[in-house]
Amino acid sequence: MAATPKASTASSNASSIYRSEHQRDVVNRLKRIEGQVRGLIDMVESGRSCEDVAQQMSAARKAMDKAFYRMMACSVMEAVATSQSEVDTVREVERSTRILEKYA
């Protein structure tokens, strides 16, 4: 019985490290997107062509989508890592699927 708490603690530590790495990745992505949006504002204010602005908007939108999917991947991995049973795992994956269907 003593092995279960150690395994749980190890799983919790691994999950915490994984989450921390993903949070850092997502924050870095969002900071780059923030820079892209500032660049878009400058483009509009300086009178750049609509096509140029649209192209950069598309790039910012795709970057935002990638950040969203990375966040969702973290959510699924965390749910799987912390699940106590197969039923919990399936329930959490289904919850993540509903979020993806709602927002993607």
C-alpha cells in the first residue's frame, strides 16, 4: 500500500512539471501574439494595404489557434495523468472534447 502514495506523488510532480512547461510555452506564444497585434495596429495606422493587414491578421489568428490547442493538449495530458481510474480518464477526455467542440 505504501507504493500507491509514492506513485501518486511522482505522478503529481511530473504533472506539475509538465503543466509548468506548457504554461511557459503558452505565455511565450501569447507574448508573440501580443507583438503581432501591436504590429497590426501600426500597420493600420500607417495606412498599409488591406491585403497586407489581412495577411498579418491571418498569421495572428493562426498563432492564437496554436496557443489554444497547446493549452487544450495540456488540459488533456493533465487530466490523464491525474485520473484515478479509466472512467475518470474517459470523463476528462470527453470534457476536453466538449471544450474543443465549443471553442474551436
